[in-house]
Amino acid sequence: MAYDIHIKTADGGVAYLNAFSYGLKDGMILWVQAGDDLDHADTIHFAPGYWQQYVVDPHSADPLDLGLDAEDDEYEDDDDYEPDEDYEDDEDEGE
């Protein structure tokens, strides 16, 4: 069973749209297991002072008001990603 997990952090937020599992370690360290499949999954740990809120399988698209766009989930961990910017053209500008 996959989970849709949104996490609000001290400097923004992140969403794991197909996480395999999650939980709290020692009652304070939030962990999320995510990846392409269970054989290639990583477990990400969030320090108690870093994560502020989390929601699992929300009913609304962005319940923590993280500014997430469901269409741009490929770049969910990229804080600098702008959905309307053409990145292929930017690579040629430095030449």
C-alpha cells in the first residue's frame, strides 16, 4: 500500500506521493520510506527540530499550504524548480 505524505519543514516542505511506509522513531524522528520500488527504497529521517507537521493521505491537494503542484511531482524535492521556466534553454546561455 502506498501513502501520500506531505511534510512541512523549517525551510519549506516536501511530498512523497508514493511512500511505502512512515513512522516516528523514538517518538520524535519522522521517517519515510520511498523509492521506485521496495528493493530500491530509501529511508529518509527528519530531525525533530526540522519537521513541523505532516499529513498522510490528505483529502485536499495541499493541506499544509506548501505550494505544491501535483503536476510537477517529478521535481517534488527541488526547491528551485519553477514549472513555467524552460530549463533546456538555460543550459545554453552560459556558452
